[in-house]
Amino acid sequence: MNETLIKDVTELLKVERLAILSADFERMERIADEKEAVIERLKNTSGFGVDALDRLKKLQIENNALLNASREGIVQVNRRLGSVRKNASELATYSASGEKSTVVTNSAKFELKA
């Protein structure tokens, strides 16, 4: 039973990795529910080898690193999109005397041409 449980957890962590890499958020949510159930099974079972638990820990650490990188990427994209939106709706210009002036447009299709 312990070997089967370790194999199940290992497979689940591998599937989670693929879901993270493919940005399959719905699948990641389902996997989170499955992981909770598996963790309960692990808690109620003893006799696991240290090597097996170390392998699981390594897989989980790798998945957490991928999730953190994914989250940071999403944060950066949101910041960049906010900046692009702001720049598309406002144009800062300067007069001949050096005074700053802002031109505001309501158009999302504002284009800058040289």
C-alpha cells in the first residue's frame, strides 16, 4: 500500500508540473483538491522510507518554484499592461518653455507616429 501511495503522489506531482507549465489553471485547481486528499492519506499512513519522502519533497519544491515563477510572471504582465494602458490614454509633452502638459485621449486605439 505504501508503494502505491508513493506512486500516486509522484504521478499527481508530475501531472501538476505539466499543468503549471501549460498554465492550465482549472486543472491545477482540481489537482489541489486531489493533493489535499492524498496528504490526508499520507498523514494516516506510516512506514515510508526516507528516500521516497525525499523524492516527493523534491518534486513538491520544484512545483512550488514553478508556481512562484508563474505568479511573478503574471504580476509583471499585469504591471506592464497597466503601464501600456496608461500610456495609451495619456501623452506627456513639453512646451518650448519646458512646461509639462498631458494630452488625454479616450480612445484605446491611440497611436504614436514618428
